[in-house]
Amino acid sequence: MQRISPRGCDQISLTTSPAPARPTCRAKKSVVMTGMESPLAVLLLATLLATAPATASSESSQYCDAGNGFGEPRRGVSSEGSPPKILIKGGTVANAHGAEVADVYVEDGIIVAVEPHIEQVGDDVTILDASGKYVMPGGIDPHTHLDVDSTGVKAVDDFFSGQAAALAGGTTMHIDFVKPSNGSLIAGVEVYKKKAQKSCMDYGFHMVIHKWDEVVSREMEVMVNEKGINSFKFFMAYKGYQMVNDEVLLQGLKKCKSLGALAMVHAENGDAVFEGQNRMIELGITGPEGHALSRPPVLEGEATARAVRLAGFVNTPLYVVHVMSIDAMEEIAKARQSGQRVIGEPVVSGLVLDDSKLWDPDFITAAKKVSVLSFPYAHFFYRVIELCTWNFRYVMSPPIRSAEHGKALQAALSTGILQLVGTDHCAFNSTQKALGIDDFRKIPNGVNGIEERMHLVWDTMVESGQISVSDYVRITSTECARIFNIYPRKGAILAGSDADIIILNPNSSFEISARNHHSRSDTNIYKGRRGKGKVEVTIAGGRIVWMDGQLKVTCGSGKFVEMPPFGYLFGGMEKEDARYLSSLRAPVKRQ
Ligand code: URP
Ligand code: ZN
Ligand code: ZN
């Protein structure tokens, strides 16, 4: 077997702890990254780079070019044979419904038995000792953007590298957002099916709706009835690009209801954000803090309230993605308290980070000066720009808020006001982020998280005592499977479920760094974070893909998971509708 990092996908791959697997860029990058925090370091680095710009440049870009589109994926399933038999002994099996010490036996990619003592079933069985550890369903990330093109800038992680990163962090399935292609949902799915041929773990799709007409309406039916998609997302922000108005949202909500599909919203008032952006530029605020200032919590709260009310008016379930503020969370709490079927999804960045980085003074002005002076040292120029835009990496929408919002979101998660955690993984590298050096509106929106979610949620929520281990399983896996109607195939350690399993050692610890993560991004917004609880083993589709710090993934082995309509959120809705109709006391019969 050959050792490669998951930047390409043309062979069955085995990646050891990735630092040695990516030597060229790693070595360069570590210098760059550690130099970011002080002006002195910038100068030092500048001197270093100015003395050897040519070699550094070519090596580094060779590596980076080897990223996206590195060869064509080859189906790897048959070459590896059928999945092994695995017996996991002595762990605490944690499900959302409870935890108990038990053995787990896996054959042909399926969990065959979960019982107190399972005797070894033959010599050809791989035994894993899990005593003192938790055996849990693999994480399911409900919110990712792999291989996405965002206003002409392509995210760095595709379905191979993003999923490889996920597996190394204990996530075994994700649901990605498909964009229509030239206005067609059907064409959009075809494009994404192709992108997903590289998959090394199971995945599902949500579909984005940008506009409304008869074709979209008909194609939504095709998505649900033929393509295995049971959720549609409406962007209430990104004016002039993906944003829909209330009329489109209302039509979409009605259609979702009729199809038994879940409506999802990116809830920010896009018109007001546009106004806020112009205001910041007029005030001369062009840096990343302008991003946060232009889209304050009140605009997220307003859009969430509007979406919730419109979904209530139509009487269809609503899923609010990336809840980032108290304002939005309180609207969800109110709606749920009144009996409305609303789901709130915080993302890891909103839970564990705060906005302070966006206000950090950077060295943009210095960078511009140096770049003029250093001409024609293009590489040097490039590196300094990259350095000086390090805090751009925290730019996502809605923005990462001040710390009190994160704390409140954690509390809401622990009390059931919010239901599950996603990542919104949409990774760009620092040079892509630097596109907004003169204007925060041009910074590509999105952050990493697919590899870090399981660890950060464990450390922040379980290790801190805010939730139980079973609640952890619920918010990272089971609830997602239930909402999107694939439970108990996914999201459970039960006989008959898919063998997507992690073994987490609560006494081990993790440390996050851009040097040893598996994403293709050269940055990591969680860089330097340490915590308790480490995913030591990941089993996906019955294969051990992560163990002893080694990632062993097979390009093309991931399967599309069809998600049927009318999940549990729709249960009993006809009765509610009937009650509504009878409450109208109309039409009044007149002579
Ligand atoms: O900044 C973000 N969230 N980027 C990804 C696209 C989206 O809005 O979900
Ligand atoms: Zn969004
Ligand atoms: Zn998103």
C-alpha cells in the first residue's frame, strides 16, 4: 500500500499521522503559521523568505497544486474485499437512549450483535479492546460544503479530503448541500454525484433552492421521490447571489410540506446585511471586523423569527441551520415552547469560539508597503499578504459572535432548546481568504470543523459536565439520523445498524493544529486548542479506517444514503391541519 495524504484520490490510500506525509508544505507552513503572532516575527519571516523565494515558491505551489483534482478517483471497494469481522470487547456502549458495558460484533459492514459477553466467533475476527472507553455511533455532520464553488472561489476540501478529515475525527457520515446547476435541481444532483464519486464514507444531500417557478416545483418532487433527498435549504441572506425573498420562501415551505420534506433556512436578513455592509464601507471599515458589524445578531434574530412564523403559518417543520446568536436561539425556544416543530442547529465554531479574532489588529498596511518594496519577489509578497490576513479565516456567516452567545448556545444545547451540532465545514486556504484584503465583503465565507467537531463537542459539553455521554451521542449523531429519517440504520449501536462506530477514550487528550489535521486547508481556526477525550478508532461501513493515528481510507467506498420523506417531524401533522381547518369556522354558510 502506498502512503499518501488525502489531497488526491487516485489510489487506495494509507495516511499515517499526516505531518511526515506532507513534508514540503508542512515545513514551510509551520514557519509561516508560527510567525503570525508578532510584528517582529513578520520581519524575521520576511528576511527568511526574501533570501530563498524561488525554491520555497515552487515547492509550496507544487504541493498545493496537487490538491484539488489530483488524478481521477478509482473505485477501491473490490480491491479491498469484503469488510472484516470485528469484535469490540468490554467498552461502554453509548447510545442516545442509554449506556451499558457490552461487546459489539460486526460482520459485512453491519452490527450483528450488542450483548454483554460475545465469545470470539472465529480466528478471522479482529478483536478491539475497548475497556475503559466509549463505543458510540460515528458522528453525523448535518451541515457541510465539500467541493463547493462559492462566488467563484472553490473550497479546498472535496469529498475525499473532507471525508478523510471527518473520519480521522470520528465523523462517519455527513449531509452536504447541493446547489442547482444552471437553475436545474436535477442537473445539480448529477454534478454532485460526480463530485461524490471520490467518497470514502457515507453521505447524503440537501438541495438548495434559489428561485421559484414551475420547473423548480416539479424538480423538488423528483428530488424527494427519485433522488433520495428529503430536505431543501433557503438562503435568506447573500443578496444578489443565493438569497430568496419571502414569496419564494413561502412557496418553498408549502411545497416542502406537501412532499414531507424538511425546509431549512440560513436565517439572516439579506437586505439589511447589504445595507450594513455599505454602511461599514462608507465608514471606512474594510477589515474583517466589518463583516461582524455589518450583520449583527438582530438581523439573525429577525430572519429566524420571520422564517419560524412563516413555517408556522404554513404549518410545516423548520430546521434553522447555524444558529449563532442568542437572538436566533430565543426565537427557536419561543416557537418550540408554543408547540411548533422547529429544529435549531448550532455549529462548533459558534459554540466554542468568539469574535475577538476579528478585531485583532493585523498588518495589512504594513503588508501593502512591504509588498511594494519587495517587488519583484512575488512569493515574498504573497506570503506576507497571507500572514497579514490570518484573522480572515474566522469569517463565516452568520458571524462568530461574542463569547456570551457561545455560552448561551451551549446552555440551549444542554437543555434541548437546540437539538444537534453541525460544522458548516467550508474550508478555504489563507490565500483564498486574502481576496478580501481591501474589502471584507470579498473574503470567502466559511470555516473548517468536520474533523474537529466530535472532539470539541466532547470537551466543551461532556468533559465540562454540561451533558451526559448519551446526550453527546444524541447531539452529534442520533438526532441527525432521526431528523433526516435514516435512524436506526445510522445513529445507533444496535443489531442491524450500519457499522459506523467510534471508540473514544475519555482519558486521552487531543491537540488541534493545522500541521497535523487532514483537511487540505493550510489554516485551522481551532489551531492550538487542546482538550480531553480522543477518538482512537473509527469504523466506517464495517472497516477500521482510523486507528493508532493512522488513516486508511478507500476512494469510492462511501455510499450515498437515500433519505425518505415524512420523517418524525411530520408525525401527526394531518391531525393538526384538520384541527386548523375546523377552527376556521368558515366559510360561513350564508343564504
Ligand atoms: O459562511 C458560511 N456559512 N459559508 C458556507 C455557506 C453557508 O452560508 O452556509
Ligand atoms: Zn448558511
Ligand atoms: Zn452552510
